[in-house]
Amino acid sequence: MSSAKGRGESMAVEESQEKLVYDLELKVGEERLKVQARIPRGPVRIADVLPVFQVLDNITVDVGADAACDRGKTISCREGCGACCRQPVPVSWSETRYLVELIESMEEPRREHVKRRFCDALAALEERGLGRRLRSADEIAETEAKRAFGLEYFRCGIPCPFLEEESCSIHIHRPLACREYLVTSSAEACRDPGPGKIEFVPLPVHMSRILFRFDDGRGDGPARWLPLVRILEWAEQNPEAGQERFAGPQLFESFLERFAASMQKAEKAPSKET
């Protein structure tokens, strides 16, 4: 067994024939949390280790939610409240591969039903004149322009293709951005969002933002994402994107380094109350 230390983390690594078992102690906000991760030793795609990143994201979101509750806030998000599921949810290339493969693994007739919902949603957005901007959403640089696009999309009232009876039908597989979207403002505000209406839960770090830049396996790349509603179209048009393989341990440790750096940056930034 070997051990290593990084910023705000300790790590013990146990070797096995096919996987490395990481016993991690992570400093998340004011918390120190232990988590175990099993990472393949051989070449993997980022999509292949995405479930591990989802667990780490769940941990950081829970820390943020607990801190909000300690300040007397109440999390408004509940099962059956799908108002926020009408937004242009950003997903990374690796999440796109993961979700497309999830759809392909569904049994019929559910698989065809879900694919039809994606097709119908895209067609409806095209009719409303959002097609071009949907396909270049990650190129919108100005914050206000992003917000304006998000509101215009939301007001089309088109639900996420995975939304069923106002609940997420793939909840355990949902994108990191969805996990990180927690509010303490009223559910009514989510049904009619606008400037100053939504009170978000502050998080120690947004792992989705790390993942957007992680297609190079190091986190040095540009932010690349697409609205969730486009995943089937994008995957068909870009069969090679998001398929690159990296050495599993190196990939995971690079992600941990980015996580630690983001956490350190957050700790140095002035605190903000929402």
C-alpha cells in the first residue's frame, strides 16, 4: 500500500490485479470526509469512471446543503417538483456518452419512448427559434447573455426528456449540474425564475465545472458542454468525441488535483451569503 497527500486531502492506495482502491480523506468546506474509490488500472474513458465523480459530487452537495440548514435555511427541492427541469441543463462530453449509453441500455419500448421525447423536444425548440443557439450554447461568453438564453429556453416550457410525473426518471444517473442545483427560495420562484428570485445553496465546489474542462484527462482544456436536450443528436454527429482513453489511476488523480485546487480557491474567495 502506498500513500500520498494533496491539498486538503489524504490518500491511501491499495493495489489489486484489476483496480486500485483509493481510501480518501477529503476536506470539503469545514468537513473532513472519508470515501473509497475503485479505479480500473487500465485505459478508461472519463464516462467509465463518472459514477465515482458522481459520488464525490454528492458529498460536496450534501456538505453545502447541511451548511445551509445549519444557518436556518430550508431546501425547497422535493420529489415531484420538476419546475427546474425545464432549463438547458449543461452536460459535459463524458456525461453525454454516459447518458446516451444509459438510454441505449433501456429495454423497449421505453428506449424508443425516451428517444422520441428527445426528438420532440428538439423540434419544439427549433420551432421557437432556439436551434442555432442550442448548438453553440457553450460559446456564449457573457453572463447576462447566458441568463437571457436560459430564461428564453425555460419560458418555452419544454420538460427534460427524462422528466416523468414531475420527477427525474434517471435520478441516480442525473448530471452533476442537476445534483448541484439546490435552492432555498420558494418552489413558486422556480416556476417563474428571474433576476433575484432564486436563492441557491452555496456549494464548496461545483464539480460539474471541473468536468466541463476535463476532456483532456487533466482539466487544462476549454469549457466544453452542451444542453442535455442535444445529447442524442450530438453523439450521432460526433462519434469519436468523449471516447478517448486514459490510464485510470492517472485520470482519477488528475481529477482529485483539480478538485483540491478548486476547493483551495473557494476557501480563499470572500464568503457570499445568498
